[in-house]
Amino acid sequence: MSTAVLSIRISGELKRETEKLGIDVKSVVEKALADAVEQAKRRKLEEAINMLLKEMDEISEEEWVRVVKECRRER
């Protein structure tokens, strides 16, 4: 896996505290970003699912049955 450089500015006090406490800033930031990306992906997926469900409300049960049977016959 390739890496990229990310530069951020934090207060001097926060930097001193992280050093004093031995906090691995890289790991903390990397985990926070990974969590944020995962959360954003889930949110986008949820929006897409909700949109599809809204569209599916307009399709009758009989139509669903017909389409499923048709798909099975095509296999």
C-alpha cells in the first residue's frame, strides 16, 4: 500500500501534550480518518438504499413476482 503525506496544524499546547503523553499522532489521525471514511460510505449507501426503496414503493407486488419469475426463467 502506498502512502501519502498529510500536513495539519495543531496548537503548540496540544502537540506538547501528545508528546508528553506518548500519543502516536499518526495512528490516531489515521484511525480517525478511516472511521470518518467508513461512516461517510455507510451514509452514502444508506441514502442510495433509501432512494431505491422509495422507487420500489411504486412497483406492485404482482410486478415484483412477474419480474422475479422472468429472471429465473432466463437462467
